[in-house]
Amino acid sequence: MKKIIGIILMSAICLSAFAAKKTKQKTVKIGIAKIVQHPALDSVEQGVKDAIEAAGIKAKFDCQNANGDVNTANQIAAQFKDEKVDVAVGIATPVAIALANTLKSTPVVFGTVTDPLGAGLVKTLEHGEGNVTGMSDELPSKEHIKLFKEITGIKTLGYIYTSNEDNSVSSLELVKQGCKEAGLELVVQAITTSAEVKQAAEAIVDRCDGIYLTTDNTVFSALPSLVGVFNKAKKPIFSGDVTGAMEGGCFMASGFNYYKAGYATGEMVVAILNGKKPAEIPVRFMTNPEDSDLLFDLDVAKACGITIPEKYLNQASYIIENGKLNNK
């Protein structure tokens, strides 16, 4: 009898182990949507995927691009709902809002949202809201502007922003404060689509000494056209996105590493897949020194007649010289 009971117990244990293994190997569906395609957001997407795969989770990814269209973002959200994804990731504010408005019972993790409070995604940064949490890409714009002035000696700062994108409007307010504190005159040009970036750059280039770029996805999706205008005028560009500046043309760039930001967002997805509720997870910011990079383009500096202090060159993560990107 004891032998029979022992066999039954061993069988139960084996079946439990098999069931646990089977559950662990279950493929989860992850929907990832970004507002537009450009190097920074592509890096975020890759970071999310890598973090999930590094956690040993077997996942099927549905990666979508809204191509800068809010209506398309809403369609993608509806598609994710029909697919019954386990977690939806929204990269950039318009996509994150579309997912949050459509997916009421599915966990939504936003990535690179400048002002999640202003966008109405959460009510506090201390924890998520209902089924929504994520990562903010708010930049230290005041410090950036102060540094830009110190190195270049500019007196007038140009800024192009997307008037129909919440994170861009929020960033504009920070830029205004930064210019006021630094004693700089601010010249602003609004756009609504990436097709307007070159025209906006041409409209603003003669009225400013240099231009500052925050993490405006519409602007960065057409960055080469802006770079062409300002390089021709020999006026410096300060980019808040280092990833986009690695192709050359921006005098300097400072900001967090977008791949690391994506990886951090992916870690939040992993926590949710492992049983944590979005409402229990605080909004994450990329504030650690190791999360940020600093880049200088010496070719642009030379063309603009700017000498970069040695102390800042020593702090640089990347240097572009003779058209070649060097990782320090």
C-alpha cells in the first residue's frame, strides 16, 4: 500500500513539474507600437525585445509603426485588442495614449513619454494607473541649454516643436524656462508633420545662433534635412538624442541611451509577465549617470569655429572626427 501511495505521489510530482515547465514555455504575445521610425525609437524597440528574451520568456512580437499618424495608432491599438496580446508597449506619447484608451484590461507599458502626467497616462509618478505604467524620457533641458551657451557662446536659441504632440508642447515649456534662466532669446517654429521640418529649419536658421532639439519624434524622423540646413549655415545643433546624432552633423548631443531605455521598459514588461500589476510599478526615469551619453562632432565644431573645452571632451562617450564615430 505504501509502495502504491509512493508511486502516486511521484506521479503527481512529475505531472506538476511537467505542467510548470509547460507553463514556463508558453509563448506570450507582446504588441509593440511606435509613433514613427527613426534610430532612437528603433533602439527602444530592440531594447524591449532583448530584455524580454534575456529573461527567458518565449515571446511572439507584433511590432507596428504608426508612421506619425494618430489614426493609425488607434488602428494598431484595436488590432492588439483583437489579437489579445498579453502586454502592449507604446513607444512615444500618441501611441501610448491610443493603447491606454483602447486596452482597458490588457497591461500597457509606455516607453519614452516625456510627460506621462500631462498626457493623462498616470495620475502620479509614484505608481502606475490601473493597467498602465512605463518609462519617461524627460530631458534635463535647462542644464542642456546652460551647457550649450557655455560652450558655444550663443545669444539666441532656435527651437522647432510639433504643436499637435503632447510631449513636444511639454518640452517647449522646459525650453522656455531654460532660456530664461540662461539669459537667451528663444526663437520658436511650430510644425505638425515631418514634411515641414526642412521648411521650419530654413525659416529659423537666420534668426538664431544655434538650435536645440528635444526628443521630438516628428523632428527626428526628418533630422537629416534639418542638419543640412544648419550645417550649411555653419550654426551648431545640440541634440537631446545621442542615438540620432551618431550619423554626424550635430555639434553635440547629450541624453540617455535609448537602447538602455528600451531595455528598462522591457524589464517592466517582464515584471508584469511574472505577476506584478502595472499599478504597483512606479514610472521609471533614466537618471543614473551610466544611462546617459555625451557626443561631440569635431568636424562640425571646426566648421562652426567652436573650441570645445578639454574637460568636456574628456567626459564624452562618443567623438566624431573626419566623419568617423569613435566610442570612448
